[in-house]
Amino acid sequence: NMDLIKGKFSKIFYNSELGFQILEKLIMIILIIIIASISVKLCNKLVDYIMLTKDNANKKFKIKSNEKRSETLHKLIRSAIRYTIYFIAFFQILSTLGINTTSIVASAGIASVAIGFGAQSLVKDIISGFFIILEGQFDVGDEVKLYNQAAFIAGGSVMSLGLRSTKIRSGNGEIYFIPNGSINQVINYSLTYNLAEVKFSIQIDETIEVIEERIQKVLDIANTNDKYHNLIYKNDKLHISYIEQIADNILTLNIVGKAKVGKKQSVETMLRKDFYNEFKDKLTLLEEK
């Protein structure tokens, strides 16, 4: 048996044309692998350069950017490039070996259709997750409400965001694991500011002008107070939004201001305290409705 095998190898070796063809195919396969590896490295370096340039530009011009989102996109693009290049290289190697890749692609198409019917929800989740990340609809730490065809799914703080699913912690502490494919409407409360709004009903025992002066005094002190300043969005000011009604010697008005994300309740609590301290000595009614 060994002599037979040696004989066959000897025939191949001494058959220069066959030996040359085998050597040629081996060299082609090695070249394809080398070119694929170099292409992956070059493309990754290009992606790294583009992402780094974008991050540096954002820092230079003080444009707010989300590092976690950028990192997720960075990894996603690198993976997509790597798998695409190696996939093409794999079929080139099969073609070099004389294998009919057309029939393989056709068979793969039939198989992918069969798998697709079973995994279409998974594919939908991944595609939806990709666009959520790409468009920046929400990020980890954001306060959101998620809907599916106007039906409420969950609301709360985003704990994690992946390509397949999103994890939400509600205000009561429940953890929701939500497939991204089921999310088609998002309300994000963390992109800019939260509106702080307090309604007061104050009994009038002076003129309205005097009441308004005292109200404005409270607001002026608040607007120059560092405690408020650290909670207020940019350089916004707390102010009287409108007077809702004046009836039975009771003035009902709304105070509003733009609070930083997550600071709405703190601003409203401080306002209630300040208004109580200003009006408690003379007014018999001070309440939020």
C-alpha cells in the first residue's frame, strides 16, 4: 500500500504540467489569503482614522457626542468589513480549486430562505438595533418611553443597548428585556432638557401687582442662586408661564423653566419650598394642584 501511494505521488511529481497546476493553485490560495488579510487591515485602519478624525472634530468644535455609541458603531463596521472580505476570499479560493461556486450560492440561497423564515424576527431585531444605534435614538442612561404601533411597551432608564435587544429599568425597579424589532416609536426625555412646571393657587389679600412683585422676587433669587443654576438647562430662567385664572380672590398661576435631564423634580421641589417660605406668613392658601 505504501509503495502504491509513493508511486502515485512520484507520478504527480514527475508530471511537470500537473505539478505546476497544483503549485499554481497553492500560490493563488496563499495570495488570496494574504490579500484578504492586508485588505482587512487597511480597511480597519481607514475606519479607525475616520472615527478618530470625527471624534477629534467633535472635541475641537465642542460638539456633544456619545462615546458608547461611537464605540459600538466602530466595532460594528470593523466586523462587517472583516466578514465581507473573508466571505469574498472564501469563494475565490473555492473558485481557484475548480469548485462551482454558482451552485453553492444557489444552494445557500435556498437554505437562507428556509433559515430566514425561522429567524426573521432575529434579523429584524438586529437591523432595528443597528438603526437605533446609527440614528442615536437613545443611549445607555437615557430616560425613554418605547412604543409599538402606539401601544406602550416600557418606560424608564436604558440599562443596556445591543443589536438584538434593549434593557430598560422602570421607575419601580422592574427590568424589561425588549427585542429591538418590536420598537418602532421612541420618546426620549434625555436629549435636551426636562420642563419643570409648578402650579400655585395663592389667596389674594393684597393687590395683584404686589403679589406679582413678591412672586418675581422669589424667581429672581432662584435665578441667581447657584443651587438652581446647577440644575437649570444652559442659561434658561424660571418665569411665570401664564396666569390660569383669578377667581374668589385666588390667583392661580404656572411657573416653568427648563431643567437639566433628570433634574425636573429637584427644581420643582425647591420652588415649592421657596414659595412656601415667601407666602406662608400672610397667605392662607398655597398649594399645587
